[in-house]
Amino acid sequence: MAVSDLEGLLILTLVGLVCTALAARTRLNAGLLPLPVLAGSAAWLTVCGMLGVLRPGGWALLAAGTAYVLFELLAARDPGALPDAGQSRFDMNSRRMARAFLDAPALGLFLLCGAGIWLLLMAQKPMFLRWDEFSFWGTACRMTKDNHMLHPGAPGNLTARSYPPAMMVLTYLFQFFGEGFSEWKCLAAYDILALAAFAAFAAFPAKRWHLAVIGMLGAGLLPYFFLAPGDSQAATVYLNAMGDIYLGLVFGGALCLYFRTKGARAGLVCVGLALVCLTFVKDMGFAYALLAAALIALDRFLAVEKPGLRSFGCASASGIGLAVPVLAGFAAWSRYVLAASGIDKGAGVGAEGSQVGYGYMLTDGVLQFLGRGGETHAEKFAQVKAAMFAALTGTPLCLVGGTLTAAVLCLGVLALAFGLAWPGAERRRAACLAAGGLGAFAVFWLFHLLLYVYSFSAKEAALLKDYDRYIAPYLMGWLLAALCVLGLCGENGRRWKAAQAASGLGVLALAAVVALWGLPAQGFWNVNQSNYAIRQDVAARAQLLADDLSWDDTVLLISQGDDATRWYYYCYELNAVMGYGWGGDGYKEGDNHWVSTFMNLVYPDSDPRELELYAYQSEYPDQALCDEEDLTLFLREKQYDYILLDQSDKYIRYGLADLFTEQAPLECIDAAYLYRIVDDGGEYVRLEPAGEVRYAP
Amino acid sequence: MLRKLTDRPVARTGLLYLAMATLYLLACLIGLAQGAYYTFRGLAPGRTLAIEDLTCESVVVRDHSYDESIPEGEVRIVSTDTDPHLVWEGEAWVGRVVLHIRQLRPATGAELYYRVPGKTEFDTKNVVFGVPDGQGGYVFDLRGKRVTGLRIDPDSIGGVAAVFEGVELNAARPWYKAFQPTGRELLWLAGGPLLISAAWELLRGLRKTPAH
């Protein structure tokens, strides 16, 4: 164990101290504050990153946090308040902070659970495994840490450079001091953000500490609840660098912050920070943040003692006040991405060649829904619409059913809260969240329908690709907020006993459902180390090539038998640009071929004698029928610098022999071999061994 | 006095932690005693199973007689799909199993399923994941279970050739491992007493007369 392995605990301690100091100053429950503190840190680091001063910004953040804590410990609070005789100002202030800490069991639980998860993952050292962790999330985190800059402008193999950086800068904060990037620290940082959202949900006062404990458990089980029964993804909950769950949790956490602070000014600042952070989690976070602002505005309009013109004005001001930083953040990020990487986020949606602007998408989409849209997308729209409606009940989204079931569950919780709350403002709160949440969900659902039609390919749209991953986070956040409203009834409601009993039974029922149908055999508590053998193999091979390659080089990976897994792993590990391959029937003029990430080169002809020799190739996924001429044509067009032969076979050695200046290996057991692509205008390109590691026949 | 203690949340939670730790230690000691008993009765065999002792499913076995490039005396197995099984049928008390193997290409997902008395099938609830032993093999720690069969899945990707050197039942295990909690047990030890105490407080509060 290195000392730097404990750096996250240092950051966690500082977060705890800052929350305690802020609580003592603002008189907010300290358990509410980890989320805005982390969100504010992410927003600050994002701004610093956009200005090109990420690392100095990090130091400034840590220094400011430390300075603030010292200030609260040493400064006089009230000009007239003097310490008692024999008591120093430090004693007085530290007692005040201690009281603020003890009054907020959720903060203590956040810190304990955060430290616990850090130590658990430190002992087990989990690694990234899912493809999207390599195509964007994990790779972007690594690029941010390795280069001390935001990922759009940093060297690396990313398929989505324009995605926002909140999760990246948060992981950067939690491994600020150490050298190099740690995947387990990244996963722990993500989990700590989730715990901050849970703490906002469970921020009961000290006399209701038991509700805080039960609340943290219930909130912690929600990501398991929002998976279909038997879903293998359950094993990756809290071990996942993808941002979808965190969209829902920060969305729900922001609403919890609002409900618990009852619209106090300090509370709205906390909510504002959370919404800005939400905007920077993922592009869809922008929509989530605006929906949250709208729900809060609705609450401030109607869930008050006397709804009327005055409350409407107040609500409008709050809504605009929350929306403006969100809009500004989104706009600033779009401009930064354009400057740093040349990607125009405002260009529209869809693949190159079939892109449409956002304005067209919205207007044509609404017209299509009303049956009056243009011919171009009419058929696809009808198909996707039918599929989305069918998915409301047909696609499992949680352990007890589909989208409709989850929505009914949220409404049921709010109906219960309505019945248990005091008449008037409190009941209107529950009703507003029910009606507003449902309306917001309808908008959210419709927006996703439009994205499937205008942004996804026909094949992916027909399958409603990743439907559960996109839709479930909203419902999870909405349910978290609904349970928070119910929890407030348990604290101060008209029938607080019934509310507490309902909360307790609810968590018990949730735990039972998760235990029976949703708990995986493996999870963050027992990471399966044997899952990382291929990752470790690719990492070791890439490490051997580190000195031979640079980010100016483009490498085409040949790994016979690969299904893209090793390609994605190399994208993450190799310090060179990964070239795209192709799949299809050949690369000569008239042949049908398409762009692919990985490629399996297979024997193209139908000579039965040769087919017998290469019959095993029929097992390869996604093949490219490729002879020497095809590969030459492809490499000449692409102008790649190297081929990396990660896994060979008989066809590479014998079938493509004329390309290699030295005999190619039959298999690559311990290393991958680099070949420089040399084109001197001959019949074929030549592949010359390059690099330190060479194949010895 | 106990009632006074249980009425105070901090004292009650402390008592529950103490109780949980005691119960856990007792469970570990009982496990050790069980192991000693089964070993004494000869029901905890420490032996290495050869390939002939196992039933191979989706696994082909190759040796020198099949392929002369394989050294004499060496046994190789190749998984033919993504769900290969090496199955042992027999009754025993099993503590630790080591799969002595050298896979010729990296593979993931080494798992051991154990069948308990009364069951006829292997169950995903009774699974232990392999921990690499640093020599290519995998260690499966069952921590003392009475089994009627074992099923080892050496990989989950298929097409993986490996040099098979045996399955060691009841391999030597450091004594302190008997007290090392699994991840799930650790979560229960760390959080269980606090949760029970919170539930206790909730029920206590609901039973009290309204003084809100």
C-alpha cells in the first residue's frame, strides 16, 4: 500500500470539515452539504479546466477549503460574542462546529461510508471492464489526470470528446496528489458522489438519527432496485465509471436539498451548485437540471401558504435564478469544446451525412407526434413511437416492473405523503411533485423518443438501444425526491408516526425485493479478480510498447478472434491513436465494406482446400474478407503508421506472408508485435518489424 | 440495567456491535471445530484430483497421444464454448480448493460452484470466485462447506487452452483465514448493528405516547 492510496481519505476529511464549518455558519443541517460542496468543487474545477489552469485551480480549491475551516475555527462569529473566561475563541468555535457535526448524523454516515468504500476498493483494486468505460468515461478520467487538463484537448482515444467533465474533475480531485491514474480511486470518487446524494436525502436532525440510518440504506439500495431482475449489470453497481446513475442521483439529491432547506437562500445556493454540476455530468444533465429548476419553481409557486401573484413572482425568480447558471454552464462548455477540439455541439444530432439541427428535431418531432410531420422521418418515427409505448410496460426497468410500474410507484409514495402531510402547503408540495414530476417525465420521455428517431441509427432505434440506461435515472431521482417528501412527513408531518412506520416498512420491503431478485453474487464487496486477466494482459503488452510509440502515431490493431474487447482495452492503454478498421467483403472497388473499430482478417476466397486450412476463422466475430491487395488498398488510403499484431493465426502467417518483410508469428502469447507500414509504391505495402519487442521465429 | 442500556442509543449500538463481533467469532470457531471434526472423521480429504476424476463439459482434453507437440505427461484442456465445466461428484467437507492450471491465453471468469446436501443442481447462490494464485492457477476459498459436488468453470470466454495440473481439495490454508470475513460479512459486521439499532429506535419511537 502506498501513502498516496490514502489521499482520498484526506480529501474526504477536508470535505467533512468544510461541511461542518458551513453548517455552523449557515445553520443548515451538515448532512445536506456534501453534495453542494462536491458539486461546487466540480463546477470550480471545470471552470479552471476551461481556462487552462486545472492543477492550480485544484490547489486553490484545497487551499480555500483549508483556509475556510481555519477561519471558522479562529474567527469571531458575532462581533459582540466573547469567549467565556478561560475559553479561547478556538474552543468556542470548535464546540460550535462539533455541535453542528453531532446534529447531523447524515454527515457522519457519509464520512464513514465514504471512508469504508475507499478502503474496500483500495483492498480489492477493481478495474474498468465495460466498453463505454473505455470509449469515454474511464479514458476521459485518465486523460484528465495524466495531462492535468480537461479531456477535449488532451491526447487520448475517445469517441465522445464533447461530453462534459464533472465526473472527470471529481475523480481528479480525489487523486489529486498521487502520481498516475488509479481506476479504483476513480470508482471510489464516483461512489462518494452517490453517498453525498444519499446524505442529502437522509439529512434528518440528531433526534431522528434512526431515520438517517434507515434512509441511507434505502437510498443506497435504489441503484439495485432500478435494474431488471437477473440483470448482470447489478454486479457493476458502485463499480461503474459511467455517469448515468449519477445523473439520477444528483437530480434527486438536488430536489432533496431544496425540500429539506425549505427554500432558504443558502439552500437555493446549494441547489444551484448541484444543478450546475448536473449539467456537467453528461449532456442529458442539462435537461435534468432544467427539469429540476422547473419542479422547484412549481413548488415555490404552489406549495406555499398563500399561492398567488407574489408566490408566482418568487417562483419565476427562483426558476430563472437556477436556470441561468445551468444555461451559462452548458453554453460555456459548448464553446470550450469547439475551441479545444473543433467539435460543434450545436451542429445538431445524427450521424455525419444525416445530421439535423436541434430546431428541426424539435419542430418536426412534435409535428410527427401529431401526425403532421415530413415524409423523411415519418416511418421511423412511427416505429420508434410504437416501440416506446410498448416499452412502457414491456421493458423491465426495475425489479418490480417496467416504466409505468416505476412511475406508479413514485406517484404512490407521493399519494401517501399527501395523506400524511399537514393540509395546505405540505399537501400541495406532494401534489406538485406528483403532477410536475409526471409532466417532466412526459417531456423527458418525448425528448428521448426524438433522440431515438433523429440521432440513433435505424437498427439501434428499432431496438431502443440502452432504453433502461437512459430512462431509469430520471425515475430513480424522482423516487428519491418523493421518498424525501415522505420522510419530511415522518419528521414533522401531521401523522408522523404513520409516515415513519411507512418509511421503515418501505425500506424493509425494498431490501427484501433487492435481496430476493436484485442482489448479485458479486459486487463491490467481493470483486472477482479473475475478471481482470485480459485487462492486465493488454496493459502489460501496451507497457512494452510505450517507448516505441507516441500520440503522433496511428496504430491499426490486428487481434484475430477479438470481439472489440481488446480493441477498447488498447484504446485505453496504448499511448498512440488507435486507427479504425473495416468489415465487409473486401476493400477493392465495388466491394461492400463499412467502418469498424476492430477487425478480424479472414481468408476471402472459396477454394475448398484453403477453406479447410482456415475453417476455424468462421468462429471469428465480425469478419473482414481481406487479401493482401485489400489490406494494401486500405492502408494506403488511411496512411496509418503501424500495425499492432496482438493475436495472429495461420492466415496472417501464410495468407498475408507477402506483406511481412519477416515471417509473422503464428500466435502472440506473451507480447504484441509492432510493424511499421512502409509504402514504396510497390504491389503491396510492406510491414517491417519495429519497436523493442520483436518476434523471433 | 440492560434495559437502561438499550434505551440509550449509543450504549445499545455498542452492545449490538459487541454481540455481532462475538457471534462472528463464535461462528468462526465453530467452523474451525467443524473442520477439525471432519478431518478427524476422514471426510475432509486433502487430495489432488486428476483429469480422470472430473467430468468435462464443453472442455476437450488433449495429451501427447493426441498431439505430439504436447510434452509427455502433460494434460491440456481447451474450453469449446463460453461455459466450460469441470465437475467432481463426491461427498466431502471442503475448505479450500486450488485449480492448478496454466492458461495459454488470458481468460476471465474462473468460478467454483458447490452443491450442498439436499440439492440436485448447482446454484448461483453457492458460488465462489477464483483468486489468482500468482502461478496461473486459482484459489477458491469455501471456508468449510459440506458438499456433494463441485463444478469449476475455468473461464467464461471459450477457446482457451490450458495446461491442467490438478484440482487440489482442502489445500493448506493459513489459520487466520478462518477469521477473515468475506466482503458481504464485512458489510454486515460494519453496518448490521447500526441498522438494527436504528430499527429498534424507530419501533421504540412508534410505541411511545405522542410527545412530538
